Amino acid sequence: MAALTKDRDTAERRNRDFSIPAAASKTFYAGALMCVSATGYGTPGATATTLKALGRVKRQVVSPAVDGQVTVEYERGLFRFANSTSTDLITRADIGSPAYIVDDQTVAKTNGSNTRSAAGIIRDVDDLGVWVEF
């Protein structure tokens, strides 16, 4: 494509609200960690190496037994999730590092010996959990 020679009406999409076709037979709870699978369908957060974190599920959806029959709305932003435990507990010293997906509501300090996908960047830690940026 050649460089512009006149004004262009460039489409805009706000970087917050999105939706994605859901993987088959999944339950997405509002507030859950939202991911996309290796096949391109939305799936709740889980321990797996093939997921890419997207954000937070906006409202509950139960998908039927066929991929892509319903869509799941999700939000990008900065959200608080539950902190892992023991040696995977995230502390203030981890701010700025990646958090890793344990399940649809929990993040951990490590990739669990290469068994977990990255969730996002740790931006804060408080008594109630870990603030992760998507």
C-alpha cells in the first residue's frame, strides 16, 4: 500500500472492551481470568502452557458443546486476582514481573516448572491479592 496523499478516516477501537468466540463446553464466570487457547477460542484461565491471557470476563457465559457458538465479553485493564501460596506467593518485590496463571482466579510468581502461561504484569500487591495489568 502506498503512503497517504489525502486525509484518511482511520477506524478506532477503544482498548478496553472486547469479545471472543468461546471454546466448547466451558463456563466463564464474571470476574474470571480470560484467555485464548492455541486454537483461537476463549477459555477460562487454567494451568497450561498454551494460553494467552486477555483480561477479565465481564459476565457469566456457559458455552455449548461446539466451539464458537457463543461469545464471551472481556475487559482489558488492571485487575486484582487471588495470590498463590508458599514458594509461588507474589510479594511487592515482584512488582514489574510477569504473573503466571494457576486457574481462572489465581496467579503465581513462577511458571511452575514450565507448566503455566503468563497472565500479565504485576503492578501491585495488597492483602487481598495481586493487581495484574493486561
